[in-house]
Amino acid sequence: MKSFLIELPMWMPHLPGQHYDVRLTAPDGYRAQRSYSIASSPLDEGRIELTIDLLDEGEVSPYFHEVVVEGDQVEVRGPFTSYFVWRGESPVLLLGGGSGVVPLMAMLRHRRRTMPELEMKLIYSVRTADDVIYAEELGDDAVLTFTREPPEGWGGHTGRIDSSLVHAPASNSAVAFACGTNGFVETASRLLLEAGYAPGSIRTERFGPSG
Amino acid sequence: MSAFVSRGFQRRHRPPDELAERLPPGQYLEPGFPVLTAGPTPRIDTDVWGFRIDGMVGEEREWTWAEFHGLPFETVPCDIHCVTKWSKLGTSFGGVSVDTLLEGVDPHGDFAMQYSYGGYTTNLPLADLTGGRAWVVTEHEGEPLPREHGGPARMLVPHLYFWKSAKWVAGLRIMDHDEPGFWELNGYHNYGDPWKEQRYWTD
């Protein structure tokens, strides 16, 4: 995973959860496009942070990981779509699997800077300690679970997310956001439904292949 | 923007020419079949499933699962294009043509809203559902349509981006006016022609 700060000549505030499209153009005119979630708060005026997972078979993510250096220009368009977005509802439960944490991080960061007292909790599923993104920023509002190998001395949750992590909604206004692979989101949605979340209060984003 | 070149970027994958020309602009070849759904996956048993055509019609129609399977069944070879940039080429679905379903319905409007179990909606001109261009399908590549891909039944409108093919489809509402559906309200293009790259509102 690598995060990139992109300065925008024409910046627009986004809603936490929205994405940008990135378009690369080769000298022969060939173009490749992918969508990437914004990781930063809209309070960061004039720039966005995109966190991009390296997919070896991909075309856009290897370019970001292996070619891009500070100062390069890239073409971006956005912000896009208004379904998987946090508009200040509370309480909020965020469930992220792997790189699915990226749009949730925009929500967590924005809440910390705007309404730190608002109830928002992140449940974040990763394989190993090396896979944790934004590790230094995860505080009391985040619960980690390690599915493959927990760090030495880890006393917290291990294995896939389960009902011990997903509690009944604290009020009728509660909403939940789940983002990750299709398998992760299916599990997260089932746990949320079983815990008492209404289907309409669960917003999901399934990360397809996005090389 | 058109003169811009990304420093050091080169194409990594080159599909064979006969496939490349079937790939709309900005799309890449995806061998799998990714799942993209807004919200939890609904579970609809075939004994409660039904498909309706209602709204501004001379005659409303409704089929149960068993009645639906008494209708002429077609295998539809097609390419599908998702707005999230992947295309799946050379796949196939099996189901009933919307032309067949509309027989005797007498639609009084030029627009339609597909509506689904779970609340999803997507709009399109009625003309895009007729003329052998749209089906209600219950099979994918000869197998029952998996639940995560809209099973037991979904719409198939392969000439538009795939969000215009509603999963868990419950019916078609014929309307005398156009009206945005779920993704059309949330930022995606009202029509969604992949060959014109109509992805977002401003495209």
C-alpha cells in the first residue's frame, strides 16, 4: 500500500467515502483508468490523499508504486458518487477488510476533526501487522483483528470478523459502512443484519479487481 | 487534457485484436465475474419470486417462477461492461426476452423503471428493452444464476453499462416520463452507453 497526496488545481470538497478516477495516457495514446477511494478529510483543502494497493497483474497500481515520483502530474476526475458516503449520521459502525479501510479512513479522519465526540467505531480486519494501513492513526475508536498472523504478544481479536465484534445498534439512527472484498462484505452484512441493523442502514462497497 | 501523457506509462496488457475491438473505451478485460452490490445481498426464494409489468400499461402482467419457466427460453451470448472499468467478454445468460414479456401488455409510456427485491431501481427508455436487446435471465453460462449475481433472476441489458441490468429483479414499471433510478440519482449517467463512455452525470 502507498498513499499519494495529489494537489488539485480545481479542488472541490468531497464527501467522505467518495472516489476519484485516475487516468493514465501512454505516448501512443493508450489509456487506462481506475477508481480509487479518497482517504483524506475534505477539510484538507486543495488536495486529496489516495491510498493505492499494488496489484501485480494491474496496469495503474504498478505505475503508482513503481514509476510515480514526487512532483509528477497525473490526470484525475472527481469526486464521484453519493451512496457510500458519510453525511454526519450517528452512531456509525465502520467495517473494513484490507484496503477496504481506505474510504472508511476518510470518515474516521473527518469525524475526528469535525465532531470528535460523535460515536464512530472502526472494525478493521487485516492479515498481518505488516498489512495495517494508517497504523499510527488508529486509536481507541478502532478495533483490529488479525486473520493470518497477529503481532507478538497480541491480546486482541484474531481470525475473521464475527458476532463478538458486531454489537446491536445503539439507536434507530445507527448506520454501518462495510468495505472490502465481496467475501468480507458478505460476512460483514450478515453480521450486521443478525445484530439488528436494518438492510437500509447498511451501506456497502465491494472492491472488485482494481489493478 | 487530451495532449497529456503520463510520464513513464506504457501499456502492460494487450488483448488480442479480435477482443480489443469488443472492448469499449476505458475498459479492461476481466476474466472473472466481480460482484458489486450496494447493500446486503437479498435472499429471494423461487417459491415467493414473481415478475410484474405494471405502471402505465393497458394490462398488468405477473408471472410466478413456474409460469415464467413456461415462456420461450433463450440462450443469450453477450459481452458485459461494468462502469467500474472491467468488461467480461464472451459470456452467456439464459432467460426470457422482454419482447416476449411485453406481448399483450400495451405500454402507454416510452420509459421504464426496473425495480428489485431489496429496493434497487434503474431507469431506461422502453426502446432499450425491446427489439431483442433485453432479457430477464435465470441462468449464467448454463447454471442457475448465483444469488450474488442477482439470482434467482436479473435483468440483462448488455448494450448498456451493467448497473442498468438490475439484480434480483421484481418487475418493470412503464412510465410516461423519465426518472432517475438508484445509481442515476447517486452520480452515474442517466443512460450509460459504454461506447460513448457515459459513466457519470457530466459525461
